[in-house]
Amino acid sequence: MKIITSKTYAIEHGQMDQLETLYGKVPSGTCAGCTRCCSESVNMSYVEFLNVHNHFVGDGSLMKHPDFVNRLIRYYLLELVQPMKCPFLNENNLCDVYAFRPLPCRIFGNTTKAAYESNYKGIRIQNMEVARQLLHESDLKMPKSVLHKEIGFCEDYVVNERLDSASVQKMYDQLVNMDGGLVFKGLLKPTQFNQNLVGWFIEALLDEIDPKVLSRVMLSELRLEALKAANLG
């Protein structure tokens, strides 16, 4: 990935500023801090990933954050095997990137129940598709605890107004348009739209590591080995 080049483009063309303006449209509220919502690797735009990476890593290396790297790799290897907390949730049960978290994290608790259900319907469909592919390609079954995992609608978040489905969709459309600019410049492939938080950071990490030590193929094989062990258990 061309992270530094992409970040420079996003900053110089005002995309980071647009992102902050977009985030400012999300109603503020009071969170109980239960971290129930921090239980998945949320999908996010590439511009959002660049924003998180810029604040969390800067122009440095992810290897300067060994505790996070350990959580990141562990999550990636075991996410198909067991329900897990987001790797950005640290040992103190606090989010390492809370101040610059992506839109899905910001709107959780801020939407109407109808908007929440509509969003989760899409997540269920996505999970079923992943399960079908694993069964078809590798003859492996995703554990039911992972396949049917669901974060319930948050009743504890206190907010004066909630976003409806149309408002949420408008925000996501703006993110797609921002990513479109990066595709136009050849900094993002159309097939990379809307990847998940862990996936983006795994790609960034692998760009820093000698492929003889750790490669995409190696990690993919280890993910399948973990799922095979779960199927035998």
C-alpha cells in the first residue's frame, strides 16, 4: 500500500478536513463505557484508515507499538474461530484510537433502532457469505458463536437525537466519494473499497516485514489452521 503517498494526498486535498467535518455531524452523547460495541473489526473507508494510521503511527512504524501488533495478529488469526474484542481495545479496556475512531464506531448508539437493524442485516448477510465461501473452498465451518455473533442495540447510550437510515447512508456516501478520489489517482484499487479495520492494518504491517519472516500467504494459512482445529474440537 502507498500509505505515505496516500496520506499526503488526503491531507493536501482537504480529505482529512472533510472527514472531521463529517464526524462533527454525528450527535454527541454519553457512553457508559461498557465496550460491548468494541467486539468486531468494523468496516471503514480507506480515508478513515489513513486518518487512524496518521494519528496512531504518523510517519513511523507499527513495530513501535508491539502490544498493539500482538493484539492485531492474534485477532486476525482467531477472528474466524472465536468472538473477540477489537485489537485497538487495550489492557485497560480503553480504545487506543478513540479520538480519531472511524464512523461505524461513532454512530453506534447514535442511530435509531430501525437504522441499527438495517445495518446489522447487512452484517449478517456478509457473515453468511464468508461462511459459505469457507465451506465451499476449504470444507470448513465457521463456529456458530462467530457466525451468529451480534452486538445488541445500545440502550445505555444517552443522546438527545438519533440518526435515521437516510442520514447514515448520506455519511457513508461521502466516505465513498472521498475514496473515489484516491482510486482516480491510482492510490486505491476499486476492489479495496470498504475493508475492515484489522485488514487495513494487517496490510500496513506486512508492508513493513520481510515476507520471508511473515507473509500474506503464511497468515492466511495460519487462519485456516486455526479454523481446522476449531472444526476438530
